[in-house]
Amino acid sequence: MKGANDLYNIVRSGLRVTGMHTWGDKDIDNFMDIIEKASKDAGMTPDEIRAKRHVFDHAAVAPRPSQYDRIKRLGMMVS
């Protein structure tokens, strides 16, 4: 994922990601992987992660139905 280190550092520092452009379901998996790892490395609780309300865009053909629970658990918004 291009920019993965930058995204990791943004999330780990406690900032909220908005306007993240995704290009399919695998990209969404990668985005959620980074959110989970960076948040864990920062010591965030599940409630703190959900409170960020991270956002990703271009969800016309994604996410997959199997991703819905994870998106909900992370408190993410989709456009």
C-alpha cells in the first residue's frame, strides 16, 4: 500500500484519518490492518479507536459484506 508508513504514523500519533481514497476491498483490508496495528502500538483502547471515526471514500463496489463487522468494530465511516 502506497503511503503505508505515513498512514501508520498518522494513526499512531492519535490523529483521525478522513478522505482516504480506497481502490477495492483489498485496499480496505490494508487500511484496517494499519489502523489496528498503529492504534495497538499507540496503546489505544477499542473505545478510543472507535471514537476516531476514521473514514474511507470510493466504496461504490467495496467493501465486501465480510468486512462490515470489522468496519463497525473500528467505528469507521464509509462514503
